[in-house]
Amino acid sequence: MNIDTILLLLKEKENLTLEFKEKYSSKIDEDLVAFSNTKGGIILLGVNDSGAVLGQELSNDLKANINTLARNCKPSISVAISRVDSIVVIEVPEGEEKPYSCSAGYYRRLDGNSQKMSQNEIRIMFQENDIIPFESKINKACYLQDISEEKVKRYLQEAKITNVSQNIKDILRSANVLEKDRIKNAGVLLFAKDISKFLPQAKIDLIRFAGVEKVNIFDRLQVQDDLFTQFEQAIFFLKKHLNTRSEIRGTNRYDILEIPEEVLREAVANALIHRDYSILGTNISVEIYDDRVVILNPGYLVKGLTKDNFGLVSIRRNELLADIFYRMDKIERAGTGIRRMKKSLHEAGLLEPSFEFNSFFFITFKRPNQKDLEKVTEKVTEKVTENQKRIMEVMLRNPFITVAELKDMVNISRKSILENIAKLKEKGLLKRIGPDKGGHWEVKTR
């Protein structure tokens, strides 16, 4: 740590990885464990909350006191202590044996604060760093007689596994959900006759709200059954409440869901296999609004996944569940789900989904404005050609689409795309907002 780095840090506010302290106090052990439990960080002694330097001497006694505090944490923490100019710098690495505690309890960093963790947060952190994942743990209440033969047979059928032993034990053992004649939690989630008896938190809420706010419920269904049934019911509910359009290709008619079905299937499957089933009191939820579809599941991002590498690397919370869904051809093993969803949406002329990460994982799909699409259809005989109608429909679904992408979507030349865009602008039906790069289209339907 050099003076240039310190000067840069002083310009920053206290944040996830930076803490200012006016002077030494034995309570800094709370910050030590907070940084170890989060992403690591730096404590600057001799700096006030506004970043002004007050100064702090680094005596042998002070260095010994800090090291003693770090060693007395459980597990012990190794810190680096130095003095740069008049500031004492304590560098705390992210811990490898989370969660860490001090004499006052368990702490973690939230933005620029070290906050005491709740019992539920402590439990979650223990579980996330547990050697044995929740899905692989034996469910002490579930026995072979609690397993549904019908559900096991359906699994064999879906996985196209034929000409095998029909012995339930053999099948469960080959699926890796049976250990010494005891059922793992993954086996309960997939094959139990009554899941609510063993894992009451394993359910999915399917909700259609009236409007764009989470207020008035138009339709609701809660499914508490095996994960494959939850998957099927969720897809059925989505198809029930989303719009379809018809296209004639050659001599055949195709009904096309407003959000591609393969995208919804991937998103629901991901929610089911990535949810943290150890968390009680909350469910997976599929929420349909007039303007969007939101799918959320409980659980932080799996350790090793970040916002930056999300969708680029494949790390699964529940490997056993993922393997079973892969065997049933519901997901791809290669971990290409996010990329394939984006590709399908792009090909349909729709916006990419948005993601949000906290104690829940949210994926949101923007729905096309059906009223505006209907108005475009009305204008076909009034003001626009079929190609112009198609351009307007694609732009309504994805206002950020480029001319090159429009060419592929409408299947006409770039020159024709530009000519039609110019005509639509002349008719007052289309407007470009912002620059060519970074701007978007505004379709006038009123």
C-alpha cells in the first residue's frame, strides 16, 4: 500500500470494502469479521467519516492488540498492518472459512456499514459454505415407502430410460438420490408422494396481477408437488395468461407465444434447480403483469458467480436436480441457458431480460404492448404496407433494435429498411430518439 493508493481511497466514501476510523478501538474486530464474511476490505485508522486525515501512531502495542483481536476471531483472521504517512492501514482478506465471528457476534458488510447478522443470515452463510449441499443431505423423515412409484416411472419415461430394472431402489440409486437406503432431499423434491410433509417450503406461486402493480390479483395458483409437476404447471399458467399470435408459413399455421415458450421453459427450469431450498418461509414465484413477466427464486448467487461472470460460467447450486432435469431434456448441461434465452428473444425481436441479484434472484421479461400491436394491425389498410407494419411491430417489441437486425427480422434489404423507415417518419408513425448509437425508436400508434 503506497501513498498514491491511500490518496485515492481517501477520495472515496466508506463502502463495501473500505472503512474509516478516527482512532483505534477494540471494537474494530466487528469490522474484521464483517470484511472476512463479505469481500475483504481495508480499515484506515486516523481518518474521520468525511475522509479527513487525523493521524494515528502505529506502536508495537497497537500492532499487537490488532493482531490479538484478529487471532481471537473464530476462525482466526490473518491481517496485514502498515503505516502510510500518518494513517494506519489494516488489510483484511475475504475469508475462506465463512462465517467468522468476534466476541460481539457475526457481522457482514452492507454498503459502507458493518452490520450484525440475523440468525437467518448466519444460517444461510453456514449453509452456503457447508461441505454437503442441502440437496445431498439425507432427509431423516423420508423413507422408501414415502416415494411415489408413479413419479419415478414418469421420470424414466421423460428421460427415455427403457429396458431397465423397475426396482425403485435401483432407479433412485442410479439417479444419485438414495444413500444407504435413505432418501436425499433431492429425492424428496423429485419423487415424494407428499412433499409438504418433508419440505413445506418447496412450492411455487403462480400469479396473474391485474395491471402493472403488485396489488390486485386476477388469478392465482400455488403448486406444492414434485418439481417436474411445478415446472409443467408454471408453463401451463404462463401460456394461459400470455398472448399468442398466428403466422402462416407455407400451408401451415403456427401459434406463437408473445414471449418464446423455450425462453419461459428455460427460465422456470433455472428457478427450480437453482433455488436455495434450505430457506424457509418463501417460495419461487412466477408473476405476470400487463407489461412484464417476473420469475424469482430465493437464494443469493451461488458462491463463485458474480454479476460480471453471470451467464458466462456455469455454477449450479443443486447439481443433482440439474442433472435430473438434464436427463429429462429440460435444460442443457453446458450451462448455456442465459445465452440461449437472449438469443431466442433477439430472434423474436424482443428485449433481453433484466436480472436482479440480492437475497432473491429476479429475471424480468418485458411484454410487448398488445394494444399498440393491435393498433399497428389496424393501420395496415390505412397508412402502411405489410413491410412497414412488420418494422413497427419489431420496433415495439424492441425499441433498441438496429437497422442490421431489422434487415434479418423483416427479411428485406438494408436499402428497403431505410426507405421504409423514412416513409414511416414522413407519415408521423416513427421517431428516432437519441443518436444512431445508444438511441431508440418510438413508434406512434395514437
